[in-house]
Amino acid sequence: MVLLKYNKKEIYLIYIETTAEEYLPVYATEGSAGADLKSTVDYMILPGDIRVIPTGLRFAIPKGYEVQIRPRSGLALKFGITIPNAPGTIDSDYRGEVGVILQNLGKEKFFISKGDRIAQMVVAKVEQAEFSLTDKLDDTARGEGGFSSTGI
């Protein structure tokens, strides 16, 4: 069991299964919002390819929280490696292995080595809404103004 602090509250993330302690998420600095996730395999992603990279981690996340999977900015900037569904969501009731969907938007092959940092995870509080039908929505100053309606 691993104890995290979030908004002055204690959160327990239980790693039900890990292939090795070296794959546990790590915050790079004291002020890091995201903890780095590592690959458990060697892999090559061709330009344009999308692949799921295993992390060897399974979480038990407290109800009312999620784990968001986000790209690492350095991989995106230097190599065009991103997460197409960012942020990916790991729900509190999911118990399978966390895989990271990586896409190579670059022009070169991208090599991942076992143990490389491939993504970040951010712990976030979530609320569930109640949904109901209505005949009319309240009017607002913005109205139906959508894309770029408030400026670029």
C-alpha cells in the first residue's frame, strides 16, 4: 500500500500487482503534479503508429478519485510522442493492468527501452452528476456561440 497526500488529505493507492518495484510511479520533484510511469518492455513505435505500452501496474483507487494518464512534454516536443486520448482516465473500479496508449506523430522510429519514462499519472478528485431532461435551458450571454466565439 502506498500513501499519497492530496489536498491535505490522505489517499491510498494500492498496487495490487507490480512486475517489479522499479516500475512504481515516481514524482520527479517535490512540486511535480504528475508521477512518471515506466515501460516494462522494449518497443519500437513507427511514425504514425499507435501502440499500448504496458506499465506492469494495477491500482486500487479510492471511490471519488481517478488517475489521469498524460503525455510527457519532453517526449512530445523532442520526438512527437503523445497520448491520443489525453488525458486517459483510470476509473476507481478498474483493476486491470494500466497500459499507456502512445502515438508517434514524429517522422522517425521511436525506441522505448524497458524502464523508460513514457507518461505521467495525475491523481484527481471526481464527482458524478445526476442527469435529467428539460424542455428549455436557461439563456446566457454567450448563447450558442461555440468554437472561437469568444475570440482566438
